[in-house]
Amino acid sequence: MVTDPGPGRGSVLPTRALVLSAIGADGTLDAGPLFAVAAAAGHTDKAMRDCLARVAQDGLLARVGGRGRSAQYVVTSQGKAEFDADLGWTAFAHRVDAGLEPWDGCWHLTGFEIPERRRGARDALRGLLVELGAAPVQSGLYVSTGDLSDFVRQLASHLGVVETVTTLVTGSIQVGSSTQDTDIVNRLWPLGALSDRYSSVEQRLVSIAEQAPFTGGDRLAASMFGAIVDTEAVLRDDPLLPAELLGDDWAGMRARRAFMAAHSAVSAHSEMFANSRLMQSLTAEIDRSLGETSAAFWNRWFPRLMDVYKAKLPPAATA
């Protein structure tokens, strides 16, 4: 017997994630279909009205007509930027899976010593380095498998602390007693826990794909949107290490394959999901990125990601 996958396992799909996922490919959002999917996810009309008001107040959507279930919205330029970080790094992850971003065998180190009076900038730079996939080795020293120097120096310049930053590249490092590349990777990044989270997401996506023909469209969309929220949450914690350091059966790669299969299955059975701006943009970007050189990909994405990260900095960071 086929079991309805439901909107999620053990968690409620956040209203904000549902709103942003439901923006149409033309940049508009109709509240009626959104409320139907929200009801399948367990949300009341009032919860969705309140969420839409907050998202509009945050400047991501603008209401252009109607009220309640008949309301219509358009996405703003700020709202479009909200998608960019997840979109760019998801595309990059698929490039890594496809072997299009091979490791050069080098370790890239970033060090800084920012005084206490610029604590906001120091905390911001630490957080950004981790978000970009670097791992702390010791106080003020971070290591990554990819070259983050352009990111770091532009962000440090924006923060006004670029003179405190040192970057260097080496072919070999020793962390404690670890000298082998795979040992260093497993010591610096929590790949075991990350693998478990990816495996959980993979199982959920496989179940959604298998049950898509037997699930109502609104409930199916709610279930898939919930799985996407969880997938993106894992991706944000993934350093996106090169395939050479992860092995052939890396859980992240399996989860991304499961996502593409579930995306195709749900698109065939849910009109709202098929018309989602986020979903169409995502698959179109993945397809485009897989046909580009690394230089072409980063020429497109580096400026966009820099704008996103600069916009995310708290006011205290640049004070």
C-alpha cells in the first residue's frame, strides 16, 4: 500500500519558506493556490496572511492587488537576491559532483588578527569564512580546499579590515598528528554528521518521487517544498569539498541525484510546483552551469554572491 508522504517528517514546513518557494516563474504569487498548499501543510489562512505581510514588510514581495486569498504579489529585486546564495551554491555543488571543479591539490589558508574594538567585523569575517566552506584550525586561522582569497579580501575590504588579512597556499599541511589529506578532511569538517543528514534527505526525496503519482497536487507540493527546505539547510553546512576528497559514494551526491528525480516526478503531478519560480530557476541554473567552464561560472556568480554576502552583514560589522 502506498503511503502519502505528507508535508514533512517531524517538522512543520515554515510559512516563510513556503511563500518564497511558491513564487511563480514570472515573478508573481497568487495567494489562492498558496493557501491551498499551506492548508495541506497544516497552516491556517491567518498564519499565511501574517507571513505574507511580514515578507512584504521585509521588502521581498510587493502586493499589487486583492486581499486574503485573492491577493496578488510580485517579487522585488531584493526578493530575487534572496534566492541567489542558495541557487549559486546548489549549482556549484552539482558542478563538483560532475567533476567540473577538480581539486588542485592545494590547501588555502586565511589568517587574520582583528582588534577587539572591531569585534563586529571579526565575528562577521569568521562567520563568512565558515559559510564559504573554510574550517577553523586555530584562533584566527582557517583552511579551505578552494581558493577563497578573492571572496575574503573583498569582504574584508568592505568591512575595513583588509590590512589584517593574510592568505597563503601550500601543497601540504599537518594538523596535529594528521598529515594524510583524507585524515585532515575528516578532522576539520564533520563529514559523518553531514553524511547522516544527507542520507535522511535522500530517503525522503526517494519516497516523494515514488509516491508522487498517488498524492494530491497540493499535498505533494507541500511535501516537496518541505524536503527542499531541509536539503538547503544541509547544503548551507556543507563545505562542498572536491570529489577527490569525498569518495565515490558521497551522501551529498546521492541526495542531489534524488532531488533531481523527485523534482521531475513532482513537477509532473503538481501545477503549482511546476510553475514555482524558485524550482524553474534552480533546474535551469543547474543545467546551464554544467555546460560552463569554471571561469565562466565564476564570472557570472562571483559578483552576485559578493552582493549577497555584503548585504547580509550586520551594521555592527562595518562600524
